[in-house]
Amino acid sequence: LQKAISEKTRAIILNSPHNPTGKIFTRQEMQYIADAVENFARDDCVVLSDEVYKYIVHAPPKDEMEREEEMQFEKKQQQQQQDDCTLEYHPAICQGHVHFASLPGMWERTITISSAGKTFSATGWQVGWAIGPENLIQPMHQLLPYVQFCASTVIQEALARALPKADLPYEGYANYYEYLKAMYTRKRDLLGSALVSAGFGIPNYDETPGGGFFIFARIGKDIAKAIPKDRLMAYNPAAPGKVARQDWALCQWLAEEKGILCIPASPFFSDDCIKGEDGQPLSDQFVRIAFCKTNDTIQAAASALMMIRDESEVEIVTQKEDVSTASCRVGKQ
């Protein structure tokens, strides 16, 4: 990052939790970015911090949770000296998430972006908000009328009503945000177990922090073998380089033949993506799959994925039987 920053650099875009990978940047990683901005960037270089998935941190970083708990107890101990109150830990609303603007010296340089569509599971709303110092926000007000004119008045009113209600108890949880996290964690595990059973690789969320409502899944060997050969490296004007490499071929086959919609990883990566042992970009080994769906939809996708695995196993067994039969015939001859 330090090498990439030059006199021409006007903005750095940070996305955490990250789309498509679900990665959560740690406080230390964010501090590296802050140090690079502070020491190598121009004074007018800003950070656009895309934090639209901050309320969906379904696998919080353990060290950040410990830090939050420690800081909360320190504050409570200070209060206890004044009042007779009981020490009790209350998780933060977006537990495990670090706001980049909260790092030392970064408020003045940061525009933080949030989304009502992601937070309230209504992406069609197309409305959100940006927070930052006045000198960065004021020009956005000037520009907006020439771009969008204004966000829908009805949706703005809906958001204004929803935000205060989200802090109240909801569906047996302390607030809407706790419900949201718990709901997506269940959906993640439901889809994740189906992907693993079908032959995909997914992150171990007991060890790896994760956020957002996508699983960035690695295409397993059996899944790769199941892709029809005539679809691999076929001409496709929509694919990068107009060629359907493994991830693109798999997604198109699943959509057209199996009724499963997922997104190929390669369009998210740069042209100089690191290559694997086979000489192909590592991006070709992954697909992005969303779990912001009804449980019935996830179950239907799980059933379709299991059928792919079963079909692959049948084909392998059949091939072994053919080889065995051929060997017997050779022996008799």
C-alpha cells in the first residue's frame, strides 16, 4: 500500500466486512492503512470506508471482542467508584467491527458509508448514509442533485422510523441488530453445511472472522470434475477475456441446468491475480454464494447441491466398474 500511494492518490477505498470474501480487517491491519495514509499520502487524500455490513459480523475477531470487553469493564469500574453498580458485559451493537474513522487522526480523512438496504434486509430501498467531517460531506450535498437529485422521500421516512425502533427489543432479542446477527449466523451455517457436504471448501468460522451475507467458497475437485467439458473455456462475451474459465463455467452451468445462482469470483479480481499451480488465476477456484435468502430457498439449494455430489459419485463408480469389466475381458482374451 505504501508503494502504491503517490502524489496522484486522492482516495483509498476500504471495505470491511468485505464483499465478496467476508473478510474482517483487524484493528492492526486498519492501523497499517492509517499509518500509510498519514505518512505517505497527500493531506487531501481521503479514505472511503465502506462499512455497509458492519451489523452482520457473524464471526467476530476474538481479540477485538476481548478488547471491547476490557474497555467496557474499565469504564464500568470508573463508574462504580462513583455509583454502586454491578459489573456486567454488554456486547457492542456491531460487535467485532472497527470503525476506521475511530483510529487516531483518521476522522478528518474518512467518509464512512452505511446502507439501510443491507441493515434492514431491503436492498431494493437503495438508500444509505455517509458520515464524516463537514468539509468532506458538504461537497456531496452539492453533487447529489446532479447525480440522483434525491433519495426517495418515502424510503427516507421509512428509514427515519426504522432506526429508533431497531434499538428496541425484537423477536426475543435485546434489539433488532442482535436478531439480525443471530438470523444470518443460522442461515450461514445452514448453507455452509450443504456446501461442505457437496464438496466445496468454506472458511472455518470458529477460527476465521467473517461478516456480510456471502460465503466465498472454494470449488472442490469433485465439483470441478462435474462441470461439463464443453462449458470450460467456452466463448462467453460477458466473462473476463470473453472466456468462461472454471468459476464462470460452473456458475453458468449451475444457473442453467441446476437452478442454483451463484457469482463467479474472477470479475472481483484484477488482471494480475496470483496464479495457481495449474497456471490459472486463483480467482477461478472460488464462487460467491449468498445466504440472505429464506430458509426454504437455502434448503432447496442444498438439495440441488447434494444431487450434484450424488451424480458425481455415480459417475466415478461407473467409471471404476467399466475399468474392472475391461480388465476381466483382457484377462479372458
